[in-house]
Amino acid sequence: MGEEVRDVELLARAQAGEGEAFGLIFRRHVDAVYNHCFRRLGSWSGAEDAASLVFLETWRRRRDAVDSDGSLLPWLLGVANNVVRNLSRTARRYDAALFRLPQPVSEPDHADQVAARLDDERRMREVLRDLSALSRVEQDVVALVLMSGLSYAEAAVALGVPVGTVRSRLARARERLKATALGPTASRPALTSPRPDRRESEGVPDGRSE
């Protein structure tokens, strides 16, 4: 097999208007973007919406994209942070009303999968409550480095700041998290566990597992 084409080369083709090249970028990174959005939102359905918006925004801003050692993932996760922040602002306006609604009746099919998804969301929301003690910029760096596994250099690309700023923000975040159940090493399973297997839904080409 030939050597895999690097993101930076696919980006150049996408910037020239080649949709197929952008599709390859999408398929290569959609799972990582999706998982990152889940870790920021605590909702699988919200993460699905957010991931779609990330790639729409990436296509719109493709001429502004910056690679990190040939990879676009750090920049994509930076876009994801902005998308999630905008979605979170909107969601907070409706939270009180939504919590007063009756719980929907559970579907009998795929009960184990539904239960696993709900448990993931519950655990992730516990993590997010701990992270709410941090400032916005500290939450961003924790999400990128501790939760999505970027290096300091890659997180710097995602955030558009110097590497030293990433290090100092993460150090402050670790100190503040020492007083929470999360702890300085971000060891809760929900931080790093992959998304549950999902079946492909009609019209949603998001690279889900079979």
C-alpha cells in the first residue's frame, strides 16, 4: 500500500475546492472530534450536533487552518472548543425548562446500548461539574491535553497561544482540581474512554463504528 497522504496535503487540495480531499479529512478525524465534543458537553446527541458544526465551520474556514506537524486534529479541536462554547451558551437558556419535562419512555430495542449511553452521560456530567471550578481557558487546556491527549505543542496550535501558556494554564488547573474528586491526573474513566459503538443512521455519514 502507498504511504498515507498527510492532512496538510489533503488540506491544500481542499483549499483548492476538492471536496473528496475534505471528505478524507472528515473521515480521518470525525471520531476524535466527536469524542472531544462529548467530553465538553456530556451529551452524545449534543456531541453529534457539535461535530457536524465543527466540520461545516472547518470547510468555511479551510483557508485559515493550521497544521501541527502535518496533522489538522489540533486545529480541529480548537474549532470544536469554540463550537461547544456557543452551543453551551444557547443550551443554558433552556436547561431549567427541559429539566421540568417528563422523562421519555425508553425504547425497548437496544436497551443495553441506551443504558450505556446514559451512564456515560451521567459520569461525564460529574466530570464537567468538577471542571466548572476552572476558568474557561483552563477548561479548554484540560479538555485538549488531559482529556483528548494532545501534546502541549498541539494544544498551543489548537488554542492559538504559546506553548508556555498551555503549560502554565494546565499547572493552574491541576492545582485547582486537587480539591475536587477529579484529582490532578484526570483519572476518571469518562475522560478517556472511547464512545460506545453506534449503528449508522440514515443520512448521517459520521464514521461510526459498526
